[in-house]
Amino acid sequence: MMKTVKWPDGAHCAVMLTFDFDAESLWLARDPGNAKRPGVLSQGTYGAKVGVPKIVELLDESGITGTFFVPGWTAERHTARLELILSHGHEVGHHSYDHVHVSPDFPEKEEEDLVRGLEALKRTVGVVPRGYRSPAWDVSANMLKLLATYGFAYDSSMMDQIDPYRLTTAEGAPGPV
């Protein structure tokens, strides 16, 4: 049985507004041939050109902050949008390098993708993210261990509970929340 969370100041719950800023990476990850399909890629480009600024504007109007989970690929190609997100006080979380699903059968590739995404976020906007969300919320036991190793405070890939809880690695060590 999960322990009920006691929220501060008599609150009954907490809400975390999050957005996946994948841009074109989602469509390229699904099918690299989409690079030849500007109409398909325009769905991702819309997020960079219109979606992110509109979301930032809405959050500003509401006086709230959110978290944008961003692949490293997106950070490299849409750096100005990450700068906009950060300049308005929002958090940037890690969302892989290029949104490609990495099989848990290849743990070295999972780490390579994690590190490459971390390096891109650090190099482009100076962010060392505290949170992680895997592409398609598909997280492996190895990735939980990597997140603990690389010092992530939380992972938002799990969907089995409404209250936060600490993940445990396959070795029994504490993982991220």
C-alpha cells in the first residue's frame, strides 16, 4: 500500500504541468524517411514556431510555471525556444537525445543516448536537468539505474500512481522520485 502524501499548507494535491517539446525529432524517430516529407515535419516544426511560444504566453498569463521535456536534438536545432522557456522561469527536463526508442537489450546505447542528450542541453543552454522523461514513457530497469547514477531527482515516465514515490533500482538502491 502506498503512503498518502501530505501536501504543504493544507493542499489536497500538487499539479505539475509538463510539455514534451519534441519538435521534428518525434517524426524523424518514427521514420527517418520523414526528413523528405516537409508536410509531416511541419507538425513538429509547429511546436517550435508556434506551440512553445503560445504555451509560454498562456503560462505567463496564468502566473504558473511548467516543465518542458526536451530531446538534445531539439535543443541543438531550436536553442532560441529553450532560451525563451528558461527566460520565463520554466524548467527544462531531459527527454533523450533524438527521441529514438533504445532497446533495454542494449544498455550501453541507453547510456550513450542519455549522455548525448545531457551534453546537448548543457552545451546549448547551460542546463543540467533534474528531471527525465523517456520517449513514449518506455523506461527500463537499466535506465532507472542510470538516472540514479547521473543524479536525476525525478523521472516522469511511470504512470502507475497519482502520488510521487521513490523508484528502486534492480539492485535495490534508491532511484529517482
